[in-house]
Amino acid sequence: MTTPARVTLPATAHEPAVTLPAIGQGTWFMGEGLAPHADEVRALQQGLDLGMTLIDTAEMYGDGGAEEVVGEALAGRRDEAFLVSKVYPWNAGRDSAIAACEASLVRLGTDHLDLYLLHWPGGIPLDETLEAFERLREAGKIRRFGVSNFDIDDMEALQSVPGGGDCAVNQVLYHLGSRGIEHSLRPWQRDHGMPLMGYCPLAQAGRLRRRLLDHPEVTALAAERQLTPAQLLLAWAVRPVDGARDLIAIPKAVQPEHVRDNAAMLETTLDEEALARLDAAFPAPSRKESLDIV
């Protein structure tokens, strides 16, 4: 029996360490009418049933519509999920972040978030945002805080602010065609014991030097290992690096077969030959690259 892939968020002064599935569920573009509402709700519930218990959303997604989908999916089973949402940078002020979080909680139908992220660096001073996050934590409305779309200079600035060292994660774009974080950001975060969350792991966005899902090496390797190309990309994204897993991928899926395909990768580890061939086709960066953002 394969042990499902897991990533641990370290203990904080206020929360014990928590071990999470290396593949969670994203909700970008949910709540926008692109798929039937009931299908989106059912997909998240199916993912929970299959062990993808981390659900990531944001006030930005569908102008709160995605949070409402998540809230419906979690009705009666909130305690089964590790729930993540994000605040707009312009809502991340001393008081506005509290109002934004409370509005998210209403849409999500819950009294707390497990993790609350600053969606990207903005113009409000970080010390203001962290003050708001600490007040939210003290009030029991969030358990941990983190950031998203922060490059290494942003992370160093965060670390210099009182309380910045309590940042739990940094969520960034990451997939086989966009490996820029591997040069500087990921090693920095590993040195600081801070896991990553990777959005768009199936290459829906970012720096695509060539299309991935129909790339000859991707399709060949997937066929040889009886995987879909998307499954191969997902297994690659959450692979152990230097013997340790430090990245949680958050693909979005609505179709039942896609949810099943994603969950199956919790129990699939790519062999060394596959990793070497993917490295040859899509080399790791040899220098610092600017952070891919969508």
C-alpha cells in the first residue's frame, strides 16, 4: 500500500504542525457560470472523499462566487477540510483586511479559515497587513497566514517585518514549463522551513515555452506509465526534491474523471528515468528568472 504524498506545515507559536495532502483542490474560475454550480459543488465534495482535503479559494475568484461554491460543498463537513482563502492587496489594510476576511467567512459559511493569504504584493505596508492577520488569529478567525505571488525579495522584506517569520506558505505559479522558482525562491524557502503551494500545476498559465500537454516527451512518458499527460504533470509538480516534499499543488477540476485522476497522483511517484527525461526536455533554470504570475 502506497503512503499518500504529504507535506507538513511546521508548528507555529500558536498552532501545532499539520500534515496535508500534497495535492489539494483549486477553485479559480469556479462560481462564474463556466460550469453548472451543482457540478462544482459535487466536484469539491468528491475530492474531499478522495483525500484532497485542502481547498484553496479567494475573494477574487468570481467576485466571491467561488467562496460560495466552497461553502456549499463544505456544509456539514467543514471539519474535514483545510480551508485556504486570499485577500486582495488593496483590502489588506489594518482594518480592511478584517472586514474582507469576515466577508469571506460569511460566503464560506464558516467561522474560521485554516490559512489566509495576501494574494499578491501591494501598496499597503506589510506591517499593517500582519497586524490585521494577528488580530484575526487572536479572534480565532484564522489559524495561520501566508502570502502568494511573492518572489525572493518580497519574502526577504516580509521576514524583516515583526511577525513575518510566522508566514506559513508562499503560493506561486509552478509547472513543468515554468520552473523559475527552482533557482532562488524554492531553495530560500527550504532554508526557512516554509513549504510552497503551486497553482496552475497543469500548465494552464504562465511562461509556456511550448505546449506541455501534447509535448512529445510528455505524451510518451505518460503513455508508458499508463497516466494521462495531466497526471504526469501533476505527479512531477509534487515530486520529492532532495528526498523531501515541500510543495502542495492545487489543480482545479470539475469533471468526475478529472477529480479521480488528480487524487490518484497522491499515490504515484515518478521514477528516476521519467524525471531525468522531463529534466532534459524542460531544463531547470540556470539563473534567476522573474516570478511567473497570472
